[in-house]
Amino acid sequence: MNLNIIKSVRTNNFKDEAIMQKITEMWKEASSLLNNQDEVTFGLYYDYESDYKSDYTLSVAIEGSDNQSQMKIPNTSKYEVFEVDTSDEYGILNAWKEIWGREEKGILERAYSYDFEKYYPNGQMEIHIAIK
């Protein structure tokens, strides 16, 4: 899968006091640059320092190969997909809490390569977690 990176931020879920501001600003800026609202948009997580408690890079991206800020996601990765309850305003946060909880219990063995949130034009959302 080829993704064009629109905007990126480096952060930490637990140690960055400005995380919500950084992510909100990144999405706002990216949204103003996105031309076609009918395409799938990605929140791409990568460049992990170690695990979900460490630093990582988050990028807003779209599929394509016509941009210099392109990233190729290997097709060899296996993913576990988590559906997000979009009727709940905390649906995405709850999905991530489920992922972290499963990892803590040893039920989910993450690869920490490329994880992504997939936002469909119809409002549906999924989180794809790379697994070992």
C-alpha cells in the first residue's frame, strides 16, 4: 500500500502534555489540504521507540503515489482489525484502550511496524494493528 503523507507529528500517549492539541492541530491542517472528501483517509502510526507507552510518529495520509511525501507500507504485515463504535464520541479512544488492554494481558502481540486508523467516507472507522 502506498500512502501520501499529508501532515505528521511526533508524540507520546502518556508523557506528552500537549498530545491532544498537537493531534487536533495536525488533523485540522491536514483537512484543509485534503481535496477529495470521498477518499479513505488514514491516521498512520509508525517509527515507534518501543511500545505504546513510548514516542511514535502519527501522520495523516491518503492512498496514492503522486506525492513526494510517500510511504510504502509492506504488504507482508498481518493485521488485526478493530471496529470503532462511531455512535460513541469516545469510540476511537475506547478501541485503543481495548487494544492496549489486550496487549497488557498478552492476548495481542503487536509488531510495532505500521498501525493505522482507516476513516471511510461513509463515517465507518477501523483500527488496523500490525501483529507478529
